[in-house]
Amino acid sequence: MTSDESENAGADAAFDRIMESIGNDGPFQRRYNIIFNVIAVLFFAMCVVNVLLVLAVPDHRCRIAVTDNEMLNATGSDQWNGTVYPMEYNSRGEYVPSSCEMYNISYDEHTTDDYTPPSNKTATVSCLYGYEYDRTYYDRTPVTEHDWVCDRELYGTNVFAFVRVSEVCGTFILGQLGDRIGRLPVYLFSIATAAIGRVLSIFSAHSYWLFASLAFIGSFSTNTSFQSPLIIAMEISKDANRAALSLWQLVGWTAGVCLAPLILWWMRDWSWFMIVTSLPCLLFYCFPRYAIESPRWLASQGRYGACLAQLRKIATINGRPFELTEQQLKALVPRPEREKTYGIASLFSGWHMSKLTGLLLFSWICNTIPTFTLFLLSLQMGGNPFLNNFWQGAVELPAYLLGQLCCDRLGRRFTNSGAFLAATLACLPVVLLIHRPGTELYVTMLAIVVKFFVCVTYFALYLQSVELYPTSLRQTGTSFGIIVSNVFGAVGPYIVYLGTSRDLRLPFVAMALIMLVGAVSAIFLPETLHQKLPETMDEGRQFGRDQRFWSIPKRPPSATTTSRTDIETELQELQKLHKPA
């Protein structure tokens, strides 16, 4: 270890001791986590998915003239449908009346003796009088208000793609700003843009491009709204609690994703739904006592006065004395000299590092596309779309719990690859059943099983991304994987469109092939369980080179002795912290 690395490690250890002295597992940490990593995440999760939920396309058909409606009531629905709408196969393989065309004939001829019923050779036209929608689950949405169906069916699909591109841009820009100007201002900016973008979209649906632009703005800060409070919580908490912090945030996310479709089901009107699921995000401006900047980040930037102010907030709420001066803090935690890196280019420095980055990118892409595709498919698979979406969200929490258990027992590599393979196999019976009548419940259950295993891969993959890269590239590498996967995730809406407009089996065939690639790429990643994490670029370039392919991770022997010198040094440092100025 070089002198710079030793100094950085000493500064980190000193700051850990400072946090211990003021409490790194006290009331402040617990309240901060509940407010910003559970409740705020719950509301923000609803804000993230609300625009996706309101763009679901209900069953529809051509509206007919008023006089023809009277004749419909007289002749009966089934008989009339055969004379108004040409028959065609839908995406589920059912032979049904067309949703987008009608016969180009005059229905006044029904009363004449020489009337000839239309056939599939009769000329057809697009809907002349607008559309009628199935109002079983929706009263009013942008789709039903402005007829985003048939020749405009790609409108919703394109908005889904804009949302993914927006997340990519926001992660790239705001992720770097979080390291430059701080986590707190980025977080406050994120919740404002999300809430305002979503609410203003209510008044813009008459103009498609304005609506799409506001959807872009509302999704710009999706990732940083979760990352910023989690990073702050981890940087003020003890190491043993960091995995639990991630799990609690996932609990908040799952609760929000499950609650949003139920609220829309109850309200049935998209305008009020957007308001109820977006505006509450602004409430989290109302906690100035707990909305702090990361003191560890402030110290790393040399802003010792601001760092002390945040530390005093924590110490006061935790009921701990704190008398450290700015000069003492500067002496204990000098501003570190960071290892020189070149951003994303450093992820490809050397053959081994390039291979690891490439395999991780394949895994991220193979996880993100099915995740987004399954969410959108849940709104188009028949049955109650809100319950379909609810169960796909509810399955995430047990998946994360199983992912944590398997990652700690079997290792990250086998958990990730095995879950990808299980998700691939679960797609096969869906392809065989989805065209058979009366199998909607079985298809929905199998889709939930696919989503379950995809969530397991996400948990394992996130751990691998954090643990494979050296310290100086850990944030960059993880963010780069999310960015690239979101770019490819924009393919998801078009996979769904292919299924709804052609054949509903095609999305599951595509997902099975994609996740099979994910299983292969994940199995060639090195195992990180019980491994010392790389700290420098050189260690990152060598990490995993000496691992055997079928090796089982073993827990290292725990250290049971501590040298007297270490104990005396620890006591001296803690005495400095409690010594009055």
C-alpha cells in the first residue's frame, strides 16, 4: 500500500471513529432512514410508475353512428358485430372483430330485401366516428381521451422509450453532480422535477409532443432520487447496517409499486391519480432538521465547517456530546488525495478489466429489458391489469430476501446465473399456454414467476457491480452499467408492441433468449463473496484471475486478536474526539 493509500485509509478510519462517538446507529439514523429511504421512496416509486400505468391501452373498437346503434339494440350484439367489423386474429390467437377497422358499407341497406351481408372481401376503412373503449377498469386516461390507438398506438410506446432515455441522461448528469455539488441539492432538485413534470403532464395530453417532453422531465431524476438518500444513510451509519439500509429502501420501493395500481383502480381517473401520486413528493422539503448533506462527503471536499454543522445535528438528536473543532477535524481527517482515474475509460484499462466490464454490461442489459417488458406486459395480458401489476410488484420483496440468502450462501455468481436460467425456463410454458383459451390465470402466475427470478438476478448483480470494481471506480462502474442497460431497456416497449400487435408469445420468446445470454455472461464473472474488495486500479485488474471456475466461496477465518498498539491508538483517537476545545 502506498503512502497516499495509507493516508486515505487512516482518514476513513478516523471518520468512522467520529461517527461512533456521536452515534452511527442512533435515533437520527433510524428516523432519517424511515423518512427518506422508506416513506419518501414509497411516494417516489408511485411517481415513477404512474405515467406508465395511465398509458395502458384498454380494449376498443370503432364507434358507429347513432342510427346504427339503434339497429344494434334491435338485432343483437353478436349478429351486429359480424356485419360491422371484419374478423381477424388478435395477439392471443383469438378470432375476434377488428379493433381498428369497419366495413365500408351503408347500414341503411339492412331494411331492404336485397341486402347482402359483408364478407372479408368487402372493403374496409379506419374508424370513421372515433372509438369506443372498454370502461371496466378505466374511466378516463390519455389514451381514451385522445384516441392513442390503432394508427396512433405507437404514441404510448414512444413515451415509454422517452422515459428510459430520460433516466439514462439523468443518471449520467445528476450522478456526476452528486459527487461535485453534493447529494442533498441533487436530491431536492430530483423530487421537484419529478413532481412538477408529472403534474403538468395532466394539462398537456392534448399535445402529444408536449406530453412526451414532460414525461421526459418527470423521469430525468428517477435514479438519483433513490441513490442520494441511500448514499447519505450509508455514509452516516455503521458498516453492519448498510445491507439492511438497501433492503429497507427496496421495501419502500415495492410498497409504492404495489400501491400505485390499486389507487388508479380505485380512482379510475388519470388526472387525479397523477396529482395524488406526484405532489406528495414535495412534502419531503419539510424536514430541514433531518435533510442533511453527507458529512463524509463534506470532509472529502475540505468543507470542514459545514461538516461540523452536520455532525452537530446528528450528535444533538442522538444525545451525544460533541466538542470537536474545525482544526481538530482537519487534523484527524485530512482531505484525501484520490487515485488518478479517467472515468469510464478506466473501466476498460487492460484486458481483464475490460472483460469484467463487458460481462457486467451484458448482465445489466439482460436484467433491465425483461424487467421493463414484464411491467408493461402486465397491463396487456388479460384479466385485471391492476391486480396483474400489483402481484408483479409484490413478488419483488420475497425475491430480494431470497437473493440475499442465496448470495450469502451460494455466492453472487451462481445466484445470478442460476436465477437467469430459472427465469428462462419459466418463459417456456408461457409460450405454450398463452394461445389456449381459459389459461389467463396460469399465464399471469408464470409471468410472476419470471419476474421473481429477474428480481433475484437484480439483487445479485447490484452486489457484483459494487464489489468487482476498485474503490476509485465503484460509483462510476455501477452507474455506467445502469446507464447502458437503460439505453437498451428502451427496446422493451417495442418488444411489448410486437406482442400486442402481432403475437403475444413473441415477448416471452425474446425475453427467454435475452435471459439465456444473461445466464452465460454471469457464470463467467469472478466470485466476490468472502473476497477482499479491490481498492486500487492494480488490484482491480488482477481481481478474480486466480479463481477456479467451480470453486465454492469459503468464509475466511475471523481475526480474534488485536495488537496492544492498535488498542492504544484507538483510545488516543477517541480521547481527542471527546476532549473539549
